[in-house]
Amino acid sequence: MKIKFDKELPSLKVERDLKERDKKHLWHPLTQHKIHPKALPIVKAKGVWLFDEDGKEYIDGIASWYTTMYGHCNEYILQAVQTQMQQLDQIVFSGFTHEPAIKLSEELIKILPNNQEKIFFSDNGSTANEVGIKMALQYHFNTGEKRNTIIAFEDGFHGDTFGAMSVSGLSVYNGPFEDFFIDVQRIPTPNAENINSVLKQLQSIIEVNRVAAFIYEPLVQGANAMHMFEAGYLDQILKICKENGIITIADEVMTGFGKTGKTFASDYIMTKPDIISMSKALTAGFVPMAVTSCTQEIYNAFLDDSVGKAFFHAHTYSANPIGCSVALAAIELLQTKEFQDNIKRVTKSHQDFDAKIKGHPKVKTTRQKGVIYALDLNIELDRYGKKRYEIFEYFMQKGIFLRPLGSTIYILAPYVITEEQLNMVYDAVHDLLKKI
């Protein structure tokens, strides 16, 4: 085993090869271990760079699943973590409170759509959506209505816990569990060609079902190969939901905190959601944490002399002080001129790259929103098939960590990526097109 970081990371000296040690006990997500038994050991990360056990460098072209948007091991956030760890590490959030959580709630409300008033903490994106779904269902229960159906988009993805999985439409993740799901009716994502039929379908569902909520990823469906749609069409759907007393839940787990060019994708849409779920970039990749925000009206439905109308949902690490301090530092960075300029610069670079690449004969379609860029290869590939893994390995050999979704290649790098580093990513994509 070779590690080039002994002086910086002496704890990385090990007696046995990390790959072999990993295989003995670990079970990795989204992995068929019989086909792909080895995981690549990463021993250090800084800025946009990942370093493996042999010292090879990789540009993190997807910000480690859209989390490390301010760069790995950001010094400013590290300082906030170190300070908080010496003051308060963990405290139960039922019956107690603390300054980092209070301050974070205040800062979030400042940047969220202006109808949001209350903040509920959980652990990850899936649980943030789980909380939102439960809030919506119990809202109707508490107000004396029996509503048990949820509307969701086809091919959306909202997480792997049961409620979140129920409203997700990608069967590659859900297949063995679909017989156990809550009642969900699905509609296509809207576009210029289908908007009228989508609205008719929506009205039909509302007429024959007791619809409690509509959950959606605003403008960009991440796991659905970065599928994008227009704000105006979504707004028409949301207005119908509002007219029918249907709680709207915006899943901003992937899109939140600047990725679409605005702080939240919901900022592009006139009709604001009743509930918003957040995670990933919320804590900049440092610690797991999530937030579900809601309107005052939602919150008020849980206020009652009856304990049974309270929201009995809890996570051990809800509002962990260290996580809150990380999120506060990240929000502060996001609002600086430096990071706002970075977002604009990366957006412009993607647009320039798109102008060069979209006419390529090996490229079927392209799309871009803010720092999110995606292209579809002009070939059919299984989402996790052999050819897809060959493309993944090709990029890794080039020193670029991208994670294709079938025939879709997408780029969602940290905001701190430089033009030179972006060009290395673009060049790797160009080189791939030559070899297909």
C-alpha cells in the first residue's frame, strides 16, 4: 500500500490493504458486490480534489453527491466545527434547545421563500422528505379530514425510507418493496407538449381520490438523470393543488443552496410550497443533517390541548449543535460575493461548453440549470449496466470522478472549481465522445 500523506495524516498508516479490509465487513450502497467487489480507498480530500491510497488525484465532479459545494475540508467551515466542538457536542432536542439551532433557524428563514416560518430537524434527505409527508398527512388528520393519497411525478426520487420511497417513481430502487407502499398517484413532469393533458390528469386524480399532498423536485429531478422542466408549467400544477387544499412539498434536497443559480429552485416559481425539505449542501458534506421547513398554517394544525395532535417524530441527532454550526458557516459563505460570483462563473462555463458540445453526433440532448449540467449520449445504456461502469472507469483513469446515470453524464462540481479544473472535466467528456 502506498500513501503519500504520512506527514499530514499519520493515522493513515495501516497494516493491511484497505481494499481487502473493506471487503471483509462492509456493505456499500447501490452496489452489487458480486459484480463489483472492490471499493476505491480515498484517504484525503481538499477543495475539488480526492486522493486515493496510492496518491492519485481525482477532481470531484459531482461534489460527492452534491454535498461539498464549498470544497472539501473548507477552512472556514472547519474553524466553525472546531469552535463548536469545544462548547457543545450533542444534546437531546426534545425539551432542550441551544444557540446554534436557534441561530440556524433564524438564518434559514431569511433565505427561504417568504411563506416559510417553522424549522424541523432530522438526519438526511430521505428523512427530511419523510417528515414532510408525515406533516402533510397529519395536518389533514388534525383538521378533521381523511386524506390518504399523495401525488408525485413519474420517475422522481425522494429517498429510501418507506414514505420517501413510496413517492419515488424509479423502480430500480423500489422494486422489492412496492407492495408495501402508501397510496401514490403519479403524473408526468410537464412540458410544452403535455401540459394540458397533465393538468387534466391531475384534476381527474383529485376528483376520485382524497389527495393529501403533492411532492415534487422543483425544476430538476436529480436521480432521474438530471431531468429538467420549466417553472411556469410547475406553477400551474401548484396552483391547482392550492385551490384544492392539497399540501405542496418541495424536495430541495438536491437543488437547494445555490445549485440552480438561485438559493432555492422554488425561488423561480410564483406559487410557493407549504413544506420544503433540505439536506446535502446544507452541511457542506461535513456531517449528516436535514431540515424540513413549513408555513405557520401547517404548524398551527398541530397546536392543541390534546397531546395526540403533536408531531411525534424524532431523531436522536436532531439539531446536533455541530451540524448546526456547519450549516451556519455554509450559509454565510453562500451569501458572500465570492461564492455568488463562483456560481455565476461556473454557470457561464457550462453554457459555453454546451454551445460547443450540443451539436456533437455522439450527443443526443443537453440541459443546464445553474451549476448543474447534463448530456445524454446517443446510445442506450442500463443505469447500472456494464457499459456504464466502463464509462465511469474511463473518467477515473482520466482523474475525473463523474458518476454517469445510464447514458447520462452530468457535472455538478463544488463552487470553488477553477476554470482550469472545469476544462479538465470538459476535456475528459470530449475524449470520451471520441472513443464511443
